[in-house]
Amino acid sequence: MNQNFSQGNQVNKINWDYIEEWKKKENGDFKCIWNAYGLPEIVNPIHTLYATDEVDVQPRWTTWDKIPISTTITGAFHSNRINPNHPQTREEIYNSAREACLAGAPIVHIHVRDEEGYNVLDPELFHSVIDPLREEFPGTVFDGCMVPFQSGEWPKMIECLQSGLLDVTPINTVAAYCGDTLFCKPPHVMIEKTRLVQEYGVKPQIAIYSDGDIDNADRYLIKTGLLEKPYHWIILPTLPGGSPMQSARSMVYGFMHLYDKIMEIDPTSQIMVCAAGRASCHLATLAAILGCSIRVGMEDTVWRWPHKDEMIKNNAEHFKAMRQLCALLGREIATPNEYRRSIGLPEK
């Protein structure tokens, strides 16, 4: 009876003669080997009878019960040529940000665009969007990118910081091709910007696209003693030029590599993760599971899902979808003041 035969494309190599011997030995009464030492419980998920009740065999995970969610409105990367729903005019940016606030977004990330749709550092435009939002939503945390790309924008950045316009702003420690554009923050620029941001009471958020950016931040801002704790990082991979995440597997391994490198520097770091590029909401879900803050919205991706081409239609709806996802994970959305406390800002 011992024989090989094909089962589909696989050759079956079971020793059926030996199976028959055991059937004879046990008279066909096959059963599991079972000795229930813990009766009357078969499996006690909380305690073991071999220890006192103080021993919890499956303790609760130690993770913050709240998740801060930031909603980014327009960014500097994409345009309505790629996603027709993308806000570009001042009115579109303001209206989209207001919708997000009305939906309950505790953090709103602002960029502004000029009449041609390009990202600009324009104090008047920033104030025209943020000031009425602050008046209507005084508790909301507002952050925005103070990135002087053009000559003459450095003093405009200082003007925005001095005016109390923002609570948080990113410090990019990057030198990379971002898409088809070279994006580089020279060390002296990131150092001086960090000094000014902290001097004016704004929280610097270390913005990294790949692991080299983590090393830049460590060398220039942390080991020098310039950056004040708690360190607040924002991970923005998967965009062209950032850490590639072209599949679920590469997303998990790539993200864990970045996460672990940050935690090696300081395990008390506060990390926000962008639902960016093709990884989109799947990356944000992984980050939420690990207890990180997340950032959603149209700055970081055009797609709702990694495996579909459906585009984001509305920032507020994208926020609400991620809020629902976090609720399914048993997590509540952090309030603006809970987020402020976690990154070392005074409450409002």
C-alpha cells in the first residue's frame, strides 16, 4: 500500500503502511493526547494555577489609548492636474480645512498656493486661511510647512513664526530627489531654523523621508543638544525619492526599520506617520496599531487604497474614514490638548 501518487502537481509521499500499523494498534480509536491539568478551566487566558493570581499571563499592551490624527489639506507636491479634487486656491484650502475642523480633526496641517497653484511661503495667505479658523476653532492645533524655497522667503518664515500663526512646523532633515525635484536642507539651514522655531514657542517636527534623514537629525540637531525633548518625528516615506514601499511586505519591513532607528535614538520619541504614497491608509493603520500618531489627507497621497486607483475626494471624509478605522482598533482620537501635552506644548 506504500506508494507515491500525484495530487495535482505535488507527489504524495506519505508512508501509508505505517499509518495502517497505528490504526491496528489503536483499533481505529484515534484521539489527541490530552491531560487537562487546569480543570475546570480548559484554558485560562488570565492566570495559571501554577502561580498566584498576581501573575497575569496575557497582560494588556502598554500603548497610549488615544491617537492624534492630523489632516493635511493641500501640501506642496500634488496638483488638481493629477487629482481633480485637490484644493489649490485660497478659498478651496480654507473651505477644506474648515470642513476637517467641523468633522472633528484635532490637528490641521496647512500649506498655501499662489495663483498658479505653486506652494509659497506667503504670510498674508497663511493668515487669511488660519486666522479665521483659529477664531472659529480656538482649540485646534495648526501646523504648517515653513520651507523657504525661494530667495526672500526666509524673513517671511520668521514673520510667520513671530506672529504665533502656528503651533507646530516640520524641520526637514532631507537631501533627496523628491519626485523629479532635488530637495535639500543644508545643515546650517536646518540648525538655524530649529533654533528660531523653538525660540518662538513653536514645536519642531523632524520630517524624514528615509533612514539617512534620521541620521542627519541625530547628528545636527540631537547630538548637538539643540533640539529640546520630547522629540517629535514625522515619517513621510513611499513618495518617489523616499523609502520605497511597493508591497505590503516592504511596507511593514520598511516602516519597522525607520521606527526602530528612531527608537534607538530615544525611546520616548513621539512619532507621527503619514498615510503617504501608494501605501496610503494601510501605512497609517500599521502606525496606529503601534501607537503612533497619524497624518491623513491630500498632501501625502492621491489614493485611498494601495491596491486601487480610486482617489481621495474630500479631506474631511478621509479624516472620518481613518477615525472610524481607529475606533475599530479600540482607539479614541486624541484631543488637541492631549496632543499638545504629548509633544511638550502648553495647553490652550
